[in-house]
Amino acid sequence: MTALLAGGIVRRTEDRLADGREIVYFDDDEAFVSGAEDRRRPDLRRLDPVAGGSQLRYDVLTGEWVAIASHRNERTFLPPADACPLCPTGTGPVPSEIPAADYDVVVFENRFPSLTRVAEDVPALVDGDPLWPARRGTGRCEVVCFTADHGASFASLTPRRARTVIEAWADRTDELSRMPGIRQVFCFENRGPEIGVTLHHPHGQVYAYPFVPPRSAAMLRQAAEHHARTGGNLLRDVLIAERTAGTRVVLSGEHWTAYVPAAARWPVEVHLAPHRDVPDLPALTGPERDELARAYLELLRRADRYHEGVTALPYIAGWHQAPVGADRELGRLHLQLFSILRAPGRLKYLAGSESAMGAWINDANPERIAARLREVASPGGW
């Protein structure tokens, strides 16, 4: 099935891989947008069915669900460039995950998912003890390839290609939010081996959780308390306060503002939020998506210039979206971009206080982080 998105500038085309996993192409190249050419090629590989061994176990000490997905221990780990599973098929000696000679942006179901569409049945209680509830690890994990160029990065994309990625994020958020049992959709990118990336090809992921993850749950609790006390929306009021103070604002446009949070946890951290109350990526208008493409690229390029002598900052960039169903009105879309690199060659390790107690200590001053991100702005603006 094919469809035109973004006012006809992106074509969406669905297909299936050899083991039945879904793959979706998002094309902005004119030949494919017009329908004159088709990306789809048959996947000729012989693949075993995707493992469905994920399960969720309830941590009674914290009230959090933990995914147990031991099959992921066998996933592909830092293959050489000519064996990259995210490059187009034909660029290496063996077929890749993408059975096309080229692509613009492509999304497919992860072959080694933490959460699966069809998960195996598990006992409702671990060891039969009511202290430890368990459930099937149902959900969805997808891979988003930003470009066919193995040596590129998100920051090197053109605004038009970044806009296509945004269309892919919005499309997947909309579709996965409609799946039965899904409570939150999270689009994110891990970049750099320091973060734990196992594939160098520029890509991100989308997780559709059957529960509200701990950080989101904490923010929703805070938002509910704030609303009961003030009648306001917490994330909107944070944005207003940051824009009013201006001390930690990094960039601002007609539709978006980026700022370093007053209680930043990471040595490099910046949030990007829309001026309008928006629950998730699908709710963004065309002009908001256009400016987002430019603002996000500028943030990533500044991040790569943050440390002298560092040209590729390791980072995590994640989109916090409103949950599906209950408490949706308390959520508000925003991006969190952060790095564990506190200085060239020095990582911020989550040691005793952070890992064991959840008590964060930041070695960097938030106001200084913001000042540095303003210092490294692109010449001529964004």
C-alpha cells in the first residue's frame, strides 16, 4: 500500500520482509514521490521467525515493569561496513535488512526486539508467588534508518530529509498508538559507541510500550500535582518560565524553543519544546514540522561542536510524548537531547549515587551549558 504524506512531498510505501516483519519506505526523491519508480524488491533471504521470548516482570520494590529479553544477547554487534544490515541490499556481499538498491528513510520491525507483537505465554506469577506478577512482553520495536549513507549522521542531513524523518516518526507514532494495549510511543536515537550503539549506520528506534515507562510516570505524577495546585499544565509552565528568564534559552523560533533545564542532570543536556500545546508528533502542523527540521538539525550541529576537539558527540535524543489513554491531557511533546561526555575523553558514569540510589549529581552548571550551546551557533543562524 502506498500513500502521500506532508502535502504530497513524501510517499509512504509498505512491504513485508522474508519473515513477515513490516517494512515501510518514506521517500522524498521526486521519482518515487511521483510513483514513477518503486523501492520495493523481494526479500530473498531465508529467515527464522522473530523470537517472541520477551516477558515483563514486576519489580515490587519500585513498582516498575522490567522487560526480560535474553534473545537480544545474540543481536548483531558492530559489524564491518560491508556487512552492515542497515545499508541497502547490494552494497555488501550479503543481503541486508532492506531489500532495496537505495532508500531515503525506511522503518522496519526490529529483528531482535525487546517487545514483540506476538509474545509467548508466560505464567502470571514468577515461581507461583503473588509477590512477583509477570506478563507477556507484547509491544513493538522498530528501527528507523535516517539515510542510506553509512558514513552520514542525522546532523549531516538536509532540512528536507530531516523533515522526512519527522514524517516517519509521526506516522509510526500514530499507527503504533492505535495498537491494542499500547500506552506510550517513544522515538529515539542512540548515537556513538560510548552510548552502547551496536550498529554504526545512522539510525534510531521506536518503542511502543504496553505500560507507561518510569520517567513518564514520574512526570505525569508531577504534572497532576501541579495542575491540582495551580490549574496549569506543568510542561507548558516550564517552557513559559524558561522563555521568560531567558538565562538557559539556547535558540527560539516562531514555533519552537530550545533550553537547558534548570535542574539538568547530564553534562550536556537541552530540551526542545513547541510553543503550542501538542500531545505528540502527529499533532504537529506543517509549519511546525518545517521549523522543527531546521531547529533540530541546528541543535545536533551545535552539540557536535560543544567540546573542543570533538566532532561527533555521543548522545541520546528522545521524544517524550503524551501517553495513550489515561492521563493523556497531562502530557506535552518535547525532545530531550543529552550526552554522557563531560569532557573530551571523559565520560559521565552513572556510579553509586545515580545507579544505586537514583540521586543525580551533575558536574556541569546548566547556565554554562546553555551559554556554550549559544557560543557554538552556526554562522548566519539557522
